[in-house]
Amino acid sequence: MKRLLLLNLFLVITTASFAQITLNGKVSEKESKSEISFANVVLYQISDTTKIFTGTMTDQYGEYHLENIPVGQYKIKISYIGYKTHQQKLRLAVPSSGNVMVKNFELYPNSTELGELVVKGSLTHQKTDHKVMLFNKEQIANANYAKDLLRTMPNIREEPISGKLSTMQGGGLLVLINGVKATDAQLKMIPPEKVLRVEYYDISPARYAYVGTVINVITKTLDNGYALGVQTLTAFTTGFNNSNAYYSVTHGKHRFDIEYELNYRNYKNRIEEVQYNYLLGNTMYQDHTKGKDAFGYTTHSLSLKYAFAKSDKHIFQATLMPDYSTSFSKAVYEGTYQNGNDWSALSKDWDKNDKTIHPSLDLYYWQKLSDKDELSLNLNLNHFQTKGHDNRKECGKETNNKSTKSS
């Protein structure tokens, strides 16, 4: 009996000494309780604190994950720019159930570091195929919505007339929100404090190879509710208007958006003088006219969009856009036409207009299969129809007094 008892005790001790556990937790700010993304979490053994035993970085939700850690005494060190480094001794033992131990930590802001480093600009982390950009408290406080934060990014500018975002080099720019294609209006629906980070791709991922640059705005969990807005830019004296209205409903991982955009141009009574002089053989020809013209266009862009997004697993989006546009141009010119020594009165007029209907349906699905594999499907259906007429007339009448005209 004594031998059996000793043997059992030995087996228990041996099993405990080789047990390995998983350490999970969350790193957040002490005052606001908001999560801290991309904080460094390093674990040292008490027996040798000069060498890192293991380490990781918190994800976008401020959570860290360390696996296969033998039980024992350790020192954990958590650091992030703008916050005081936190160091603490930890005794890791096998939990009463399972092998996962949860430890949460809070960091205090470091006012000195914030003043010297964070306030100057956004923090950038270079990844293998993209950059990750974070925004400090001052940038968030000065922004009205997510689009204002994107304006502060290097190489991004806002077009002065359309208000659209583009790159400095002029290439195509695609904006995503949590992996889902987004419009300018949708960027205005997201409060700046909901922006967690921005992923910037100089070289687009394979599924977006048709554009030059991709920006993916990663947000915190958006509140359930709705957002709406109207914006207009009008110049009454020149016949110019850019307007848009939008409405969005968010419920969990589901989102429904309606967006309408109007672009209107109507430039009237432009005075234009045109003169053509050319020599054909030894004969001089001249076409000299002057008159008024008018031109303009109107585009109606309607977007109906539904999206279901669980950004780390799968995304589905359906977009219906029944676009419609019209354009016109007309003019009346009067003048003279010279053919050598012969002159004639000349009148020109034209009336041109077009109507275009362009409905489209876009279905997109993406799923993460593994850490290195993903599946994406994109079906785009388009119909393009245009109708119009172009009436042009040019009339000339010879004069009887050729010598007078030629002199």
C-alpha cells in the first residue's frame, strides 16, 4: 500500500510540472476603458528576465493570446506608445477547469509621450503587404466623421469640386469599410471614435486588382440604429449643383443603405468666337463665326445596398444601381466664309441631346478558408442603353459684291 501511494503521488507531481496553459486577456486604457490595439505583450521567466520567453501583439479588439506556456513564475511586460509600460509578476498555474487562464490589464496614458509622439500624427505599422494606421485622440476630436480622418493620411487628397477622395498620384482608389465596398456618404455615417484602424494597400489585394490603391476602414462594433444626411453644393449664377442624400440602417452584422446623388450642369449664353484660316494649294480659306452656345448634363445615381459582414470570416454584399443621365448642347453662330476672293455669309447651328440608362447589379461574397487561403466571388450584371439625336446645319450664301468684300 505504501508503494502504491508513493507511486500515485509521483505521477500527480510529474503531470503538473509538464502541464501547459494558454494565457488570454485584454489590454485597455485605464480611464476610458477603451481597448488598445497593437500593444506589445512580452513574457519573461523569473529565472532570466534578460531573455524574452514568448510574446505577441494585441489585435484590433485589444485582445492577446499566448499558448503552450509551462506553469511557473513569470514577469509580463505590456507597452504601447503614449502609455506607461506595465510590468507585473505572474504565477501561472493550472486553472480549476480547462487549461486557459484569463488576465486583463489596464495602461495609464503617458502625457509626455502623447505630447511628443502621438499628437504629431497618426501611428503607422508596416506589415508585409500593407500599412496599418492608427489615429490619436486629437485627430479623433477634430474630426466630424470617418472621412475627416482619411483626409489626414499621407498621399490622400480630396477633390475640390466633387469632394471625392483620391490618391496624390491620380490612380484609382477603392474605400472599404470592414472589407465591404463603401461610398463617400457611408464614410460620413461613421463617427470618428468608431474607427479602430485603417489598412492601406499600395498594391491592391488580388480580389481588387482592378484598382491602384485600397483603403480598408476597420471599425469597432457599430451601434444599432440609423443615420441620414443631406448635402448640397450650388452655384446659382453658373448652373452648377452637386447634391447627395443618404440613409443607413445598422442592425448587428446587417446593414442597409440608400444613397442618391445628383450632379447638374447648365451653362447658358456662352459667347464664343471661332476662326479657321488655312491654305489649300494657292487658295486661302477662312471661316470666321461668332455666337452663343449652351451645354450641360444631369446625372441621377441611386444606390440600394445590403451587406452582411463578419469581417474575419465572411462577407456578402448586394448592390443595385439604376443610374440615369441626360446631356445637351446647342449653339447658333453667324459669320463669313472666304474662298479665295469670294466671300459669303455663313450661319451654323446645332442641337444635340442624349439620354442614358445604366442599371447594374453587383453581388459579392468573400470567405476566409484558412490563414493563407480565402475564397471570393463577384458577379456583376450591367445594361447600357443610350438614345439621342444630333441635328447640325451649316448655311452659306454668296454675295454679289465680290470686289468690295475682297478689298
